Amino acid sequence: MALLMFLVVFALAPAEGPAAEGSSETWFAEAITQSDLGIESSYLWSKGRKLRADTVIAGVPVVTIVNGSTYYAINGRAMVGTAIERSPKALANDAKGGRPFLNDGERMIAMGAEKIGTERIGGRPCEAYRLTDSDGKKTIWMTQDNLRLPVKIELYGRVEGQTATTIINWSRDFEVPDAFFEPDPRVTLDRVSYDEYVSRSREKKLPSAVPVLYGDLLHGH
């Protein structure tokens, strides 16, 4: 699993104006990643449980779209990708509502993470939690307000001996059309069922070379 390190300065951006009445909650996060493996940039948007993430990996723009029952992994440069049927577990998670990405803090606390202190990051008071297991160590700083947003993440992988640190910029409550969460019609897609995808993954016969990021939205958690 890749280790992430975000270097941008955190700031919770003010809302760009309220979303239209009756529309779904919207979120945006900007992340710059630096680790022992290099630097990676990511931009994530959500509307309700719909997600779009644009990530640049070794010069290749990887577009991840999660919309309803389908998970899309797209190579934005080659304009090819895979449309995968999402697992029943992932769809059940959608029914619970909430932001579909970067919920690491609450998940860690549920797994037994220990509060280790407080710190101001970007002028905002945050609480730090740490979870240590056989795989390594993960520390996360979350805002102390009701949003509980993760703003900094430090990872250490015991086996690889790799470390990373993460800072995230947030904004929310803006208008975005549903079409933003649909793949470009020019993209050539290989459509597979969830069971077929899992089978091909085990045999290392994946339908495309596009990596599956944010795997919990495909497999559930």
C-alpha cells in the first residue's frame, strides 16, 4: 500500500456559497503527497456519495469515479479504463450516507486508536490519534470542531521501512453538476462484474493497468 505525504499548508476554505436547496452535500480536498516513493498530487470531489478523484502518478493522470453501482478507474492520458460493478458491501456503506472519502480518523478511533495530544495546524486546534499494529504506525490529526476533518496524516510501514506525512486542504458546500461524476464519453471502458474483477486480480489478469485507488469504495470496509 502506497504511503502518502501531503506537503501543502492546511486551511479550511470558506464555503463558496450554499449549495442549491435539496442538493446533496459537496466536499473538495486537495492533497500533495511526498513519501520515500516520490511526490503525488490528488484532488477529490464528492456530492453525496458520488466521488471523483484526479491523481497524478508518475506523470499519468488517474481518474477515479464512483457513481451508484459502478466504480471507474481511468487512465486520463490513454483514455482507457475499467468500469467495475461495486460490491454489495460497498453499496450498503453508501446507504449510511456521509462523505465518501478521507474518513480515516473516525475509522482509526473505532479500531482503538489512542489520543496522544493536541496541536495547532494552520491556525486550527487539532487532536492527534495514533494506531500501532504489526503493519506499522499511523498518526492522524483532526480538527476539534464538529466536522472532525483529517488535516495531517503520518504513516510508517514496518515491513518497507517507509515513512510519509500528509497535509490536506478542504472546502465544502459548492454547486457541481452530476455530469462531473460521469466518465468522459470518449473513454474506452472494459466493463466487468465485481466477482470477475476479484477473480482476475487473484490471477493477476486485470482488465487494465489502471490502479484501483480508494478501494473501500469498491470492496466496502
